[in-house]
Amino acid sequence: MTAAASSSGGQPSGSDRAPVVVVGAGISGLTCARVLVEAGVPVRVLDRGRRPGGRMSGRRVETAAGVRVVDLGASYFTASSDEFTAQVADWQARGLARPWTDRFEVIDGNPDVAAREDQRTSSGPVRYGAAAGLRSLTDDLVAPPGKPALVVESETDVESVDATQTGPQVDGVDAAAVVLAMPDPQAADLLPRMVAMRLDVSARWNYRPCIAVYAAWSKRWWPDFHGAFVNNSDLVVFLADDGDRRGDAAPVLVAHAAPDFSADHLDDPASAVAPVIAELGPLLTGGPTPAPEWNRAHRWSLAEPLRQHEDQPFGLDEGSLIGVCGDAWGPASKVEAAWLSGRRLGLELLERLG
């Protein structure tokens, strides 16, 4: 039996119990909602996007290897906690996640530095990817096999969240609790000022923007690599071989533009494409970039928090039962941090709601 709410009047089908309303269908919001739904708590998930995923979203595109989902937000994820490691093991066992690499190139964007083969590599934890794109993992949180599915009300803009004497409300509709799974500035815009202050969320806490530029070629023209951190470039900070990341060898590259450059092009992301594409050849081979078959850009206005709630996995206003979660809650902005934040807030709400 599905415990999720229908969109009719904000109430779950077959029950008079007000639902928990989760605003935001990225990995933190969906993980929180999954904890609640599997415990039998009615939930509504509201998201302004066309489909779930948040910053783990991708785009279906035509490549020389066929139609593929290109990852445009998060480039990979790692796992260190017991909880998330167990989740990743389950995704691996079902063929959703795959180990990608534990080594990235470090490329110097300074043209006076020697060609790429003289650059160094950086080792670290295993980075995971997904054969069907990282958004397939959020799709799995929506509807895992054999478990109750979440009902996500997409393309739904929330205007306000209020703390009333009888409980929290979302756009005037009662809720048992409210979860804002989104960056701090967006949460602050929805909340009453005093609640935002108690939760320590503010529109003043800035995020780095990022424009993801992605392009496809008829064949691979670059030396073998997985991903690369780029130093001393005004245009690019990270590169990923998207076909290598998925394991299908599609000749697609994804470049994350530098924050200042991204900020200058947020109003017109397409204007960032040509200079970023032109930078790829010099970075990867020391020569010009071959003309791609197609290229596009995606804007992330709030890509990475500049401030972390380092000692807290989530925020919860105890008087109103309004909570916030996401990748800013924890020591570092990571997919794992977002997942843990949503899970731990969901478990806390289970205790509060009895």
C-alpha cells in the first residue's frame, strides 16, 4: 500500500492525518520522504522541477554510442559512513551504481606549463557513477522495487511556509511537519523570519554558481582519463569523461565552469559554451579543440554552499516542526552529506510524530 499523499486537498488518500510536506525532490528530500513513507507516515513531496533529481539531474542526449543521460550536476559520489555505504552496496547489487575511479588528473591551466602528459594525478576514495546517470538513483528513491512509491508533485512552486498555533502550513494547507530540502537562501525566502533565524538559514549565505558545458563528438579525441581537477584556469575547474563515468565510452565531455566565469554568464549560459569548449583542447592535448557535433550549457545558480552547518546533520525548529536538510548540513558539501541529512531528519521526525 502506498503511504504517499495525493494532491487532492493536501491530504493522504484514505486518511484524515495531515501529511508531512517535503519541499524539494533532490536526494536529501527524497531520502527523508522515503524514511517516513516506509514507516507508514503520509507524505507529500513538492518540487518545482519537471522531474525529481535536483543537482543530481542529467539530460538525455544523442551520442555516437546512442541516447545517453549526461550528468550535469554532481559528478560522482563517495561513501564513508556505514549507512550510506549500505545504500551504495544495494545500488551496486541492483546494477544502478558502479565504481568509477579513485584517481583524477590534476591539470594546470597555465599555458606556460608543460603538456598534459606531464601533469600529476590525485588519488582518493573510490568515486561512484551510474550507468543510467546519477538521476537514476533519485528515481530509485521515488519508486524502489517492492516498496511504497512516493508521489512527487512536480512543477509545483511553493510560495510560503508558516508556523501557526495549530501547526505548520505550506501555502495555507496544514501539515504534520514541513521539510525544506533546498539551499539555505531558498529556504530562508519561504520561512517566517524568526523561524529562519532559529534554524540559522539566511539568504546572505552565498553559494558558488556553476555553468555545466557539455558536448559530444563523433569519436574520442582526448587521451584516456576519468576526471580532472583544473588549476589556474579562469574558465574551467573540473572535467569529466562522461562516457567513462557511465562505462559506455560515449564521446562526451562535461566541463564545470569556474565560479566567477559562471557568475558572469548566468543570465546567458549559452554564451559560456564557445570559450569553455575552446579551452578543452589546450587543457587535454595542448592543441586546438576539434569541432563538436553539438554542445550545450546548463546553469546552476546555487551549485555549492560557501558555508556549511558543520556540526549539524539537519536543522529542526522544535516548536513548529519545520526542518531543513541538504548538502550544506554536515562537514562537506557531498552527495553523501545530502543523503545523510535527509535520512537523519526523517528519523528525527518519526520520533517527534510518534
